[in-house]
Amino acid sequence: MDRARGPDEQPEREEFDRDGVGQGPEPQRMVGGDERRMHVRAYNHWISLLKGRAYPTIEELDPASAGDFGPHGVLLDFSHDDAEPRIRFIGHAVREECGVTSGILRIADVPQNSLLARLTEQYPQILASGAPIGFEAEFVSQRGHPTLYRGILMPFSSDQQRINFIYGVINWKEVADARIQAQLAAEMADARSTDAPPPAPVAPAWADGPGAGLGEPALPDLQSASDLLRTAPALGSIPVDAGTEEFVLLLGRATAGGRVEIIGAVEGSDDLTQEAIRRMHRR
């Protein structure tokens, strides 16, 4: 289900406003940790082209080579018709995601329920506000996959009298819906309860015997445990961001119906993850 938030009510728009997007004639460059976000880098590029004018001139924009976000860009041309803009450029990453090869010349040609449609449907807001707008939402893609997306639209002009071009940048990732996450968690829980051998009994230690003070058996070394887990059968999978560590610690929530729902990955948990690897090996 599409859960798009409007520019005036979504938290992401408020974040944009704090950093200067949509605040009138003197927008500020975004700095800090947000530089890692594609839409923020695109906005900073727009600022660099502004040069004290009402809008950046379209002649200074090369959408195909605009930073590392060119493949995620779309250029709309309103110079002939505000109601039915032409599509002058679609980045190759957007084309591949939407299955577009050729023939997309106008908004009416955009495939329905595509990521490209989610971007182009935002343009009336920027014509009304005259300033960049940020947006984010979740929808079910053409392939039937729940998809999160975040983007920005930025105004350009050829005559400094009106907005007659809009450049948009959008990024996205597919996610597992709640039903799939719950199913994966249940499969993992069932597999552990039926396939895992019972733990070996630990002989009691006599107070003065050789096992005194040893307590719980020592965990195996991390390398040995990791090597074995690399060949262990998987019980399910969920999408993760590029660059994610090989082993990830997940947090689950038990339900009254006897299932486990996956809430998400626990970040900054290297020590906990390493201990979990060792304990999984011992099982």
C-alpha cells in the first residue's frame, strides 16, 4: 500500500526545511552526516548552480553526468505545456527499475504504479511552491515488491521568469513486508526447535575436583565458528543495504500466537554478533 506523505506533513520535509530546502530565496547548503544521502547531494548540486538567481539556469545542468546521482535522475520540460510536460531525460538506473527502454516522451507515457510515476506525480507541488521539495513513501512496485523510496524535485529556468524545467532525483530499496518477515521468523524458530540437537549435559564439578570453577564450557574461537556458519543452511532471507557485514544480529518479537516477528538489524553490535556466532556454533 502506498503510504506517501505530503511535503507539509512528513518528517522528511521538516528535515529538509531545517536545512534550507523550500525556505525562500536564501537556501542553505546541507552539511554533515546528511551528505551521505543522495537527495541531499543533489540539492547541494542545485545550490552550487543557483549563483544568486531565482533559479539555476537549465543550460548549466547536464542531467546525465550530474554527480553520482545522474543515473537516478529525471528531467521534465514545461517550456511548451505546464499541464503535460515532456520527459527530456531518464537516468539508466530509473529506466532499469521501471523496465523502460524507449518511447517515454510525456507524463502520460509513464507506466502506472512504477517508481517513475511516483516521482513525476509530485511536480505540481513544485510549480506551486517555486522551491525544491523532498518526498518519501512506500509502495508496491510493478514486480509486487514493497519498496521504500526517497527523492527531491528542484526547479530550473531558461529565462529566470518562470519554472520551465524540473530535475528530480530518486533513490529506493525493496523491503520485506510484515507478512514475509513474520513467515521467515516463524520458519527460523521452527527449524531451531525441531532440528537443533539437545545441548550436551554438563557434568557437575566437585568442589575439590578437576572441574571446579570451570562452570559453562568455553565458547569456540570466532574464526572456527564463522567458517562453519558460512556453510550452514539458511532458514530464510530479507533484503539488506549494500556493504552490510557478513553476519548480522537481528532482533525479534515473540507474538501471542507463538510466532516471532523480525523487527530489524541491531546496529553497532559487533561484540554481541561475535558472541552469537560462537553460541550458534556450539549448538
